[in-house]
Amino acid sequence: MIKELLEKQQPIVYRALDNACKTNRISSAYLFTGPYGTPKYEAAVLLAQSILCEKKNGLACEECNTCRRVREGTYADLMILDGKDESISKEMIDGIQEKFSKTALEENGQRIYIIKNAENATISAQNSMLKFLEEPGSGVTAILTTDNVNRMLPTIISRCTVLPFMPRSAKDYFDDLIHEGVNQEDAYFMSHIVKDMADLKNMYDIEGQKNTVLFEHVCGMLKQFLNCEGMKRKELSVDWEVNWSSKAKDTNISKKENLLMLSSFYDLLMLYAHDVITENLDGPLWYQNVVKNSFEKKKMCCDILRIALEEKDACNRYNDLNLVLYQSLYQLGGINDTNK
Ligand SMILES: [Zn+2]
């Protein structure tokens, strides 16, 4: 149920929407903003359901036939665009406007459009959107969601009721993972790697196959970097080629796995550096001991933090991931020698 999820994760948004529904003061346009991984789209679906629900009483029941059709995307007077798949064009916005200028298809008469990742709209599409927001026609509600509000036209923002979604903490993800049955140690590291439950599941499930190997490799690389369990940091680049990197035969899959592994490795380096700098003792005991023993190396950890951040960015931009890893190990090796 989206209602429970929203109430738990985003209580302020939940109260605002619940209140608007109960008092029948639903705006004609909403903009849900907040970082990647927050349930903005889920909230948009819930709002659409709440407007159309057959058992109208505050927020949607989520169970009636209409609520179900909205959830499944088969409600005729609901249109959904997603800027993630392809950039939203002027023609797409004009298409909604044209469809909504005709008589409503459903008995209810209310028409709703949801634009997910609305920041990925061309300037001319944003201008069309603006015109549509200014003269929506009766019974039309717009719900826009964005991870990056800075890329939206200020004139669009000012036309909408803006509801900001709060970023979720690593602790929230940790609790979710424990709930999913992940063990404490894995959950600690995983909760610091990705910021979306769907991505977290990808760590364990790639291309439809259970793949715990990938996550184990990432943790293995961290242990090796930290010189744990007899593994040597200086052998990391060789071991990456031999042991850690993807063994998938399909080059697309191996590329995807290597990218996920390497960028997750940098996430864990950042976590380690952060835990040392802030003297935060958390996670499994072996890891806490390593962190504790590094308290006098805070300057080195500032450098690790900077390098990991740069290299994480680099692995998304460069094709040759081996080169990115060698480059970062070279840099990390340098700081290790120069300051203790
Ligand atoms: Zn309902």
C-alpha cells in the first residue's frame, strides 16, 4: 500500500495530501521534488487514485476498481509520460492537451496527467507545459515529479503546489534491507551504496539471476583495500583483473557489472573515510576495529574521500574501467606514502 509507505517515509507530504483530499482543496498542478529514490512517482499515483477513487474519503482506498486501474495504468483519462526513457518533446505535451480538450472518456469526468522526471523536457516542451498549466481546463490535474528542480523553468515551479520529499537516510535503507532478510553486515554496507530499493535489489539480482557474487566482490575489494584478512592493497589492481572483475561472457553484462562494482567500491571507500573522519563506529566488528585504528589518519581519509568521489564520477564517464581503477589506486598509493 502506497499510503503506508508514504506515511512512514514522507510524513509531511502524506499530511499535506491527506489534508488536501479531506478538505477537497486539491490544486490543479503539483510538483513533487526530491532526490532520486524518494517515492515521488508512487505519491503521484496515490494522488491520482485519491482524485478518482470510488470510495472518496480523504486519500484513496487503493482497492476499488478505479484505484486498481490507475495503478495498472489502464484508466482512460490518466496519461503518464516519463522523461527518463526519452526527453519529453513539445509534441508529447501538445498530445495530452489535445486529448484533454475532448470529452472525458470515463464517467468521473476528471482528467489527470503525470509527468515523471519532468526536468527532462526540451525548452519548447516546458513552454507548452507552462501554457497548459496556465489554462488547464476544468477537471484537469497535473502532477509533475523531478529529481532536479534546478532544471525546471521557474515559471513552471511557481504555477505548481510544490511538495518537497526528504532524502532517506542510510539507516532507513538499512531497516528496509533487514526487513528484506539481508544480514546485518551486508545491510550496513549495502545501505551506503545505492539510494534506491530497486537498485539495491539489482545488487543481488542482475539480468534475472541471483547474483550475490557481485556484492561479495565489492566487499572483498574493500577488505583488500583495508589490508584485511591477509589481503594486500598493493595487489588490488592485479586481483581486480584475476578475481574481482565480472566473468560474464556477454560484454554488455560484464560492463554493467564492472561499472556497478567499481562505483560501489568507491561508495565503500567514501563510507570508510567518512566513518574515520567523523569517528563513527558502526557496522560489523572487524570493520569498526579497522576504522578505530585509522583515527589518527584523518588527513589521509580526507584525500581518500576526494579521490573516491572523483573516480566514481570518472567511472560513469570513461569506457576503460580498468584504467579508472589503476589511476585511483595510483593516487591512493601516493597519499598513503606521503602522510600517515
Ligand atoms: Zn479507491
